[in-house]
Amino acid sequence: MTVEHRPLSLDRNAREGLERPEDRRLRVLFVCTGNTCRSPMAEVIAGRRWPAAGIEVDLRSAGLAAAVGQPASEGAREVVARHGGDLGHHRSRSVQIEDLRWADLVLTMTVRHREVLRSLKVDTVEIATLAGFGEGIEGDVPDPYGGTLEDYEEAYRQIEKFIGGAEAELIRRRDSRETGIHSREEGEEDE
């Protein structure tokens, strides 16, 4: 199934007809359900990988049904720690309209998350699934909440793979230096 992507410039103000200061970083919001597993893991992975690849970003995560102020799940904390990261200070937060207005790019863990956020009609942001943006496929990252450590490890591996694909897409867009670049559509193969 092919899904429409909205234009993404790495420069939000260019979309609004304004010049962006050179020091303005790309703002990315990761979204899952409870903001205790998948989106915090994505935030940690991207926060380590993307700056190392020369992608200047500000990252946030939030959940569509988050119980505000909860720590990351024990499984997420343990798996992230195994990979050299830390979720010890993470506290869950719920997605707010202000988050969507803040972000240049919102990457969701499921198609359903994407559709809920798109229904809010915040047109200044591109909203895509992490799998779709990073790999061009229609797909979800399974929720490991309540599962085994292996479930969390599998979710981590998938997120890491999709973060790598998103990294390549962001570098491609940055290097093209065009405003209002359209990414490939989800499900569409590279030519």
C-alpha cells in the first residue's frame, strides 16, 4: 500500500517562506502509545547515531495514551543499557498540539499512530511511520510492553534498523539542499 508523504524541508521556516538561521537544528518527535518503550528507545538511538553522522537534531518523544510522568519500562531501560544508552531520567509525556507545531518531522511507531496524528491537521509537519520514512515500507514496530526481554531486544533491533534508514534519508535530503523535498512514498522502492 502506498501512503502519501507530505513535503519535508529540513528547514521548517523555508516551508513558511522565511529564512532559517544556520544554527537551527532539525526537530524530530518520536511517538508511540505510552512513551515508556519504543519512542524513548528511538530517541536514545537517534540521539547517539544522528549527530555522529552529522545530522544536527533536537529530539523528543511522547505517547498518544501516555500516563504522564512514568519512567521508561524496566525492559526498555535494561535493553537500552545493554546497548550503552540510558533511560534512567526518562519520564513519559503525552503528545500535545504544541509538540506537532514544534516538530519538523514526526516519526511514529505504527500506522495507526500516524493516522491519529495526521487527523489533527497540523500541516506544518511531516508525519510518517519510522518504518516508512526510514525503509519506505508500510509497517509497525511491535509494542514490547509487558513482554519478555527478548521482545524488547527485538523492538530495539527494529528501531535501530529503521533509525539507520531514516538517517540515510535525512542525509540524502540534507545533501540535496532543496526546499520542500518529497521523500519516497512508503512502500515505494528506490530506483
